[in-house]
Amino acid sequence: MSAAADSPSHARLMDGVYRRQRHFYDLTRKFYLLGRDRLIDGLAVPRGGTVLELGCGTGRNLALAADRYPKALFHGLDISSVMLETAQKRLRREHIHDIVRLAQGDASDFNARVLFGRERFDRVFLSYALSMIPPWEQTIAGALDCLEPGGSLHIVDFGRQERLPGGFRYGLRRWLAAFHVSPRDSLREVLESECERRGATLSFDSAFRGYAVHAVMRVA
């Protein structure tokens, strides 16, 4: 089944997962979605630049990025209508709805021109989203396709946890699976392959004994 054909069922799944969780999502995730603020600081958005977050969820990252880079324009895409509802409330509460535009769509198969009125962005980022998107390799390719020349793709997500104690790693992965989260153990290899194909450069490192990974791909 194609990613596009499966989008409605995945949207329903995500709405079901987050219909209640969205109300306390940010309070709990700050304890284990590590490295998100580092990603935002590293965006280095140029004045007047454009930013797209794929899998924007509650809008937490977009709000922080808008505060960090107030002269930029931001765009957020998510497949869950209930998460977008929460994100929209946040944007209005923080008075940034004039520089942040949200749209519902599948991060692995979307048309930026139709959704946002533009095809390319200076920065694209994914924060703990690839591990919840089944066609994640396709999502990476699509994110790179919509970068402006000289733009960059920024990713933070769960790593291989290779330096964590075996029992803790096993328990962590079982717990994540209950929330439909699957760490992408081959992420580095996929990014390296895309870099070779596109002539891009890659910065990739892990933190917290492999708990999380941070990657930046820059295109020419």
C-alpha cells in the first residue's frame, strides 16, 4: 500500500493516540525528548528566512523557534487534526499566529505549494517525528526536495541506545512501541546515502549514550 493511500488510517491512529495526550503532552515529553532545544538553536535561520517543521505536533517547537528567530516565517505540518487544533490555540495564545502557518498533511507525501503557497524553505526540521512516520525514508527525501539551495535539514530523534544498559534499552524500546514509536537504527546510513546522491554534507552525532541523535544535512 502506498504512503499516500495509507495516510487516512495513519491520521486516525495519530488522532486516537493524541486526543487526550495532547493536553499534557508538553509537560511529560520534556523529560525524555532530549535535544529539541539544541536543534532549534542550531537552525540559524537567516533574517526573513522560511522554516518548515514536519510533524509539528502541539506547536511547541515552532513557538520556541518563532521566539528565537522573530524575523522568519514558519510553517508546520502534521497528520493529526487534534494536534493541529492544540497547536493553533498555542499560536494564538502566544500571539505568533501571524508568522506561523499550519496545515494538515502526511509528512511523507505532501505538496508544499498547495499547503503553504511555496515550494521551498531555508530550513526544514523534524523533532522526534521520523520514529513515528512509517515511510520515514520517503519523508527524508521529501524534506530535502523542498530545501532552498544552501538550505539545511535538521533532525533530532531517538538513537540506537547502543551504550545504554541492555535491560534499560530493551524496556525503553518496548515502552516506545506502545506509543507507536520505532527508533530508526539505520538513520545514519540513509542520510549518508542521500548526501552522496545529492552532493550534500552531513553532521551526525549521538548524545546521552546513544539515547538521542542529532543530524544536520546541508545542500549546495
